[in-house]
Amino acid sequence: MELRDYIRGLRRHWLAILVMTLVGAATGYGWTLLQTPVYTAYASGYIASAQNSDVGISTIGDNLARGKVSSYLEIASWRSVAQNAIDDLGLATTPEAVVNRVEVTNPADTVIMRISATGPSPEEARALAEAWIDAMIIEIDDIEGDGSEGSAPVTVIPADIASLPSSPSFPDVRMAVAVGAILGLGFGVAFALIRTVSDRRIRSAEDVEQRTGIAVVGTIPLVPGLTDEQRLVDMNERNGGKGDNFAVAESLRSLRTNLQFMDVDHPPRTIVVTSPLPGDGKSTIACNLALTLAAAGTAVVLVDGDMRRSMVAKTMGLPGGAGLSDVLAGRAELTDVLQRTPKSVNLIVLAAGSVPPNPSEVLGSERMRTLIAELAKHATVIIDAPPLLPVTDGAVLTHQADGALVVTSMGKTTYDLLEKALDTLKKARGRALGVVLNKAPLRGVDASPYSYEYRREYVAHSNEAPTTPEPAASGVTVPADLSDLDEPETTPRRGRRVPPSA
């Protein structure tokens, strides 16, 4: 994976990252609500010697006071000082516990002692800070004096009276929320990267070609204009590229061009359209590809080879009736079941017909091979085949055709499924003409970097000039026994239902 793949993964899972970040921040805030608040009060004391009018003695006293700073700083942490504070405040606790609530510091190059005391309430914190200075004075008088108040030559003079703290020093809500958000963000990024590395779904054409060695011949975008009821794209739409189907129509034209130039000397005449699993849109691609080829003046026969779940007739708006299975079983003539569609004069549809008990054997029969060869003499044959993995019908049809287009769903089909489908074709000695990526997003992180916006602008400008209609097609050239289909019809031919005993 490259750096851009990781960036795409982060963009793809941005919502999960955001949610985890918010959850982390909320967790940090919730943690502060469960903690007992701690307040901190500060008081200061000044270390000084006894006052004397003599300047020399006073200077000596100041130097002595400075020399006592480090000693008094150590005395401030004694348990005896803590006991003095406990007795003064009447606390029901131990000296060890009180010592842990007090911190005494000395600013550099000063004779000032700064006491910070903590407590469960602002009043208790302030009282302990002030009592600690008095407790130190008592202890210093006991050590350096005779035990009476002010008997020590150098003592601590209360200076700044402790103020009542207005907010707790612990927990710090802002810090807790910030730490929680950072941890949540880290978990979100880790989750996104793990999902990206372990994601086996198809995301881009470049990865498909690198992993499989099969060219991606088409990328069909997903637009809301196509529904289950309306799956066909209007190839004659000329509205400046503003319709929902514009991107799909342009991608189908690109697919048509790729097929035409795939093998210039021997272009494929019989093309199977299949997919690894149901739901990838192979029938929709087959029908629209047939219409796209017909729009370019090519004679096309669309054959519904999916006898188990036929969709071609429904998609093209034609009656099912008799079809391919009836012709192969000898119950109907080809000329009786071929149907024209008003959507294109160059397109003839052969429905699936009735469902046989053994579709694989029917599709792999010599009659099927002969039928395909006969149709391919006069037109390009597009065969909608069943998926490759559930049944073997698609592989059997591909073996009899020039090759297959394997339709996959971006963001759904995995590389494992695609590779297994291609391996199925290989074992059946079928040729994979290319992979078609269906349902590709037009926007977002997985959208193709080659946007259709420039095509929209180009089409919009080209439509300002007078346009000439496409030349009328001459219809499909058919053998003598199909001569009744030479003239294009304005209404579709209804497939004749043939009883099984016929």
C-alpha cells in the first residue's frame, strides 16, 4: 500500500474517527465528574532574623537567614510540623496524610517559602496553608529557641495570607477532555488504518489490474437516475451533460471503444457478460452495452443466457415468451422468438425462454455453439450469462464465446471473489476480456480521479453548434432463413410461447 491508500482509508472512515474522538472527549469529561474535587490554596512566609538597630549585626542576621532557607525547607516536610497543624486545626487524620497534602518551595535567590496546601473544600485548603506556617514557627522555636514563641533567632514570618481558591485544581476539565479527545483520535486513526489494510473489497481500477493482471475496460458510475424499474440509459440524451445518466452513458461509450480496439485484427464478436455473484449488475450492463453498440451503427443481438434468473426481457421492456431454451430444444424456430425493440433498430433480443431442468448442459451443447456462431456471422452477440461462482453456466458460455466481461461492484466485491471467478474462467478455458467496475461513486474518496465534469463542459459547448442526426441504421443483416427480420419494425415482436409438447 502507498501513502495515498492510507490517506484514502482515513478519508473513508472519517466518520468513525470523528465519533471515536467525540467519545474520547466525552469519556474524559465523564471521568472528571466521578472524581472528588481538590482545591489548592497558597500562602507565603518570610525567613528573617530578629531585628537589630546595629547595621552590622542586621547584615549578619540577613546572611544567617539566607543560610537557614534550605534547612527550613527540609523542616517544612517533617511529620512533627504536620502534627502541629493537625492539633491547631483539630483534624482527624495522620501526619503522613497531611504531609502529602502540602508542598513547600523556595523561589530561587529569595528567603521566601511558598506553601501550597490541598483540601476537599476551598476553606480546608486555605486553613491548612495558613496553619502550616504557624506549625513551622512552633517547630523552629523548639529547635533553635527555648520553646517559647519567637525565641528562635531566625524564624518564619507570615507574609501573604492564603486566598480562598475559586475553582478546583483537580480534576482539570479542559485537560481531561483534551487528553480524552487525543486518545479517541488515536484509536480512530488506528481503527481506520487497520480497516484499510484488512479491506479486501475492490476500491480502484489500478489495484484490480495490479492484483489480477486483467485490464479494467470500463468503470460504470452509480447514479440515482437508474432504478430497478428503469435500468436503461438514454444514449440519445442531449441536454448538455446535465442529466443523471450522462456519466453512465459516457462510461458505456468508453467501454464500447475499449472493446472495439481490444483486438483490431480480430475484434470479439461474441461477448459474455457475467459477474462473480448475483447483484453486481451484469444484466443491466449487458443491456446497456448492447444499446451502446447499436447506437454506433453496429448490428447487435442480445441473448439472455441466464435461464435461471432471466432479466433481459424485463429490462428491455419485452415479453418473455419462448426464447433460447426453446430454440435449443427444437420447440421453436429462431425467427419466431427473436424480438426487436423500439429503443434501437440495430438491436435484436433473444429472451431466455422457459427454464430447462439442466441449464448447464443446454448452454454447453453443440446446438448452442452452432447458434452463437451463426449469429456472430451477421452481428455482434452480447450474452447475459449467470454469475460464475454459484453455477457453471457462465464459464460454459465463455468457453464457447470470444471472451467474457466480468462485472464487479466497487466497494462490495472482494478481490478474493474476483480472483476465484477469473480462476473459474481459466479452468473452463475461457478468456477474460476485461473487468468492468460497476456502481463506482461519482463523488467521495473512492470516486475516480478522472471526473466527468470536463466531459460535461465539452458536451455543453459542442451542443451549441448545430448537430446532425445519427445516420439511420440499415438493420441487422441475417441469413436467408431469417429474412423476415430484414426490415426494422416499429413495434417489438412478441415471443411465441411454445407448449412443451411442441
